[in-house]
Amino acid sequence: MFDGGMTISFSVLNYSPRKFVFVNVPQKSIFSRARLNPVLAIPSSSSVILQTDESDNQLEVKKRSGNISASKSHDAATNSLLRQSNAVGIIGGVSIDSTLSFAQKLVKWSSKDGEYGVPLILCSDPTLNKELLLHERSSFPLIGGSKPEKPNFDPELIVESLRSKRAFLEKSGARCIVMPCHIMHSLLDEVSSGSTVSFLHMADCVAKELKDANMKPLETGSPLRIGLLTTDAVLAAGFYQERLQNEGFEVVLPDKATMEHTVIPAIEASIRKDMEGAQNLLRIALQVLLVRAVNTIIVASADLQNLLPQDDPLLKKCIDPMDSLARATILWVKSAEKECGFNNVLAKLCLSFHQFSLQKETYSEAIPSSLSQLFKTKVIS
């Protein structure tokens, strides 16, 4: 249940061949499920039908007196589900719960007077999500008592899949695309290459917030240290370290023993739903970094989020990159809305000036004509 009355049936997520699509427009919301191959499918309670073909080309959606009709559109401008200049597209991550939580934050944090403040469309592909999840957890020693399945991870195929979803969101009207998934950001540069819309990188959002906080080093003469807790796959990708270091931060990582005996076991305990064990292990991992004089700790793992109670003092030392991405997205939405408003005012001014120029030209032509007629009248009389 989303705030503001948005209800989503999670049962559709149990069908692996299906792609989950959710559309949120201010003052109304839509969701549908569509097969990866051409098919028209939607719950009876919904008011919109969405269909995609094999290349993720969508069909134009129309509503007529309560009846739904869909037809091929060859005009990109009329083919968009969302036509706002500040529409956001979301590519779902390895955890659908985390993705929907991110969407909920966007709606809740940007809403006012009961209206949804962020027009968005969310696309989540369970097959892709599973491949990314297996890749991220492939380094874990044990999951459920057995070695996790080794994925046949092909970055090129993953990028191709993500780029097709990017194209789908662009055609749907998205002007900014975000990916609330840590491991996906290792491929963001390739996915966004050639796109005409904005992309927000989660590590950039975190680095900017930390920079704007104007924190002081805990040890005099030392650089400002930031701790990072995440999976081996995200650490190996290195984008958090690179972008934080570019902003002048020293990134402190858990040592091998901490990863093997606290961080990864905490994630495993969370997956097994052993919440007490996961909480205790996470607290130890956080304390290990804090004694190394870090100002704050980035917890970049969906499995480690929401483990500690909200009143736990350790949370004051942590930052959730998903929250940073949500806040940055809302700022982008507001900025794009203001820019659109300015452009509309400018367009109206230009139109008014053009109309005034036409009127002035007509008036200027009318005066000599009137004078000439008056002169002829005087001569004849």
C-alpha cells in the first residue's frame, strides 16, 4: 500500500516471464503487467492497457468513455504515457521490494495536499533482476546452507537489456532515468551512453550530499573519512570509491576479516530472515568502521537496510544511498518544473510580442492609407 491510496498487487511478480510496469501521474496512478513478447494483459481493476513489442516499443494508450483502446503510434510526441517535462523513469533493481520502497519515497516526500508530486513510470524485469542478484551474491560462501548458484554473467547482454528498458522509458515520456540498484550503477555509463535524457548516478548523489554537509574530520589534520559497507561485487565495481575520492573524501572499507565474519554473514542472516542475528552482525561491522574515525558510513546494500530499529543511535552515523537518490530525483523534478514554467512564460512573451508586431505593422499600413484617402477627398472638394 502506497501513501495516498496507491495499491499494488504483488502477485503479478510471481510470474517470471512478465514485465512489471507501474505508471504514476499526479492525481492518478496506473499499473499493468506486460509480457516480454507482444501481448495485451492487465488486471481488470486497472483503467489503462499498456503493451510492448519485442523491442519494447509501446502502443499508444487511449481511453474512451470508460473503454480502453490501443493503437500503434508513429509519432513519439503522441506515443508517451507521460507528457510532463519533469517525468521520471525508474528501472527496477534486483529487489522489487527495494524498488517499490524507492518509488514510495518519491511519492511520499514530494507530495503535498494529497497530490502526487512526481510523475513517474517504473519498469521491472524479474528475469534481469534475478541475473543481477545472482551476480551480486555469487561471492557469498553460503546461502541457505549451500553455495549460491554461479551466474553466467555477461555484462554486454545486461547492458543491452538495460538499454532496451531505457528506450522504453524514453518513449514513455521519461525525461530523467534513475536506477535504485547499487550493482546496476557499475553499468550506468554504458546504459546512458547516447541518451538524450538525464541520468542520476547514486554515488554522485551521495557524494554531493556529503559535500554539502560541510562535515569536519574527526581527527585534526586528517582527511574526512567515509566508511562503506556493501557487497563484494559493488566494492569490486569501485564506483563509490572513485566518485567519493573525486570529491576529496577518504573512503574506508572493511578489511577482509570484517567482510568474511560480519558483513557477508549479516546479509546471509537477513536473507534467512534471522533478523536478530543480522542486526547484531551489522552493529559489529558498523562499530569496526567507526573506531577508524569515519564521519559517516554508507550502507549500500538492500539486505542491510531497515535492519536496525529507527531509534538505534548507530543509524545517525549511516546514510542510505537510496534516500540520497530519491532526494536528488525530487530536486531534479522541481528544477525541471520551474524550467518548464519559465519556458512557458518566455513562449507567451514571444507570442505576445509577435502579435503586437503584427498589430503595429497593420496599424502602420492603415495610417498612410487613411491620410491618402483624406488628401484625395480634400482635392476633389
